[in-house]
Amino acid sequence: YMNNGFKVSTTLDSYGEENKTNGLIYSGVYNSIGGINKLNEFNTSESITKDINPSYGPIRVLKSRDTNLVTFCEDKVLQIFANKDSLFNADGSSNLISSNKVLGNTKAFSGDYGIGNSPESLAVDGYRMYFVDKHRNKVLRLSQDGLTIISDIGMKRFFRENLQNCKSIVGSFDDVKGDYNVTISYENYSLNNDTTVTFNERNKGWTSFKSFIPDNGISINSDYLTGYEGCVYLHHVVRDTNLNDAGETIGPKS
């Protein structure tokens, strides 16, 4: 027990609210098997923060891949090692070593590209990640070979003209067809029309324009679903030719 003889907490002169746009802070561990839950524990006596170079801009999206943390900043894409660190050699090469650090060293992917202010453009297909850098009018793919500018495959001029003044960019991946769908929306409909354009990995190019303009989209259990104005739509439905528009069975005429 504690009595009035001890002061268990004190104030700090530097105490105040701080908005850290380019840093990470993590809590204690959570282990459901051992019954350990320290998600509400932030012990400042330990190293529980990870700061990113502020020149890369604010962090917009965090995504795990291969036990590492892919960090999409406004102007850069990074990889933060989890539970391991990098040991650098004299020639500049590095080797991964085991570490008790929650977040280890940061490694930047080649290319001065980020996700801009459009985190909703990110769509994931296995180890591939697709996103849009509106600041540079580029659509990119992050894969095992690094960053690739896929907007330059026959659509460079289109994205340069259409990404400059758009209001929002929504990305979604269709598992059924293997399509990355990019929906570009505008404030002023009289100057530009909202559009959805599709990139297909199998064809290595932009294959078509779509007629639907979703607010968001996701693939679940081999189904592709999109949302628009509060309604959910299921795509690639096989229509029963024996039913009419009212759902009634159509039989042979006598």
C-alpha cells in the first residue's frame, strides 16, 4: 500500500502536447497465450520511440511485410526492421542481426517517391503494394525488386494531366481479375469527369477504363466489393439466365 509519505507522481516542466508527424511510439508487449497485456503501458524510461528523417515528410501509412514495417511517408518509402537490426561493414554493405529492439534501423527504397497526401490510394496484393504519388504525378508499385513507376507504361501523359487538380485518389485491388483500380475524383465536374483506370500485372499494362466510381474497395474471400454513397456492391456476379429482373423463374412457353 501507499500512504501520504510518498509522492508517486510529479509534474514535468516540459510537459505538453506534441504532434509528432514523423515519429513512432510503441507500447508494451501483448501476448494472449501468456496472458500479458501491456498495450496501455508507455514506459518513458525505456527506448519506445523511433524517429524518421523529417525531410521525408509526415508518415501517412504503415504496413507490415515479411515481419518488417513498410513506412509510406509523404516524399519517401522506407523499411523499418522489426526485432532485428543492421550491422554495417567497412565497404558500406550490411548484414541483418538479431536484436532486442522493437524497431531497428531504417532502410530507404531507391527513388525519391512517396505516397503524398493520398494514403487511400494504397492497395496490397501479396508482396506487391500499389500507390499514387500525386506530387509527382506517378503511380508506383513496391515489390521485391523495389519501386517501379507503372504510370509510365503508356499512361504517363494521362496521369500528368489528371492527377494535378483531383480531389481524391482511391486505390483498390481486385483479386478476381488481378486488377489494381485507381479512381480519380474531382471537385469541379464541369471541367473533369471522375474516372477509374485499371492496371493488370498479368498484362503488364493499363488495360481498361471502368464504369464504376467507388468510394472504396476491397477483396475478401475471392470476392471484390466496392462501396459508393453508403451502399456495398459485389462484382463479378454470374447472372442466372433463367431468372428475370424481378428474380422470377422463366420457364418455357406453352
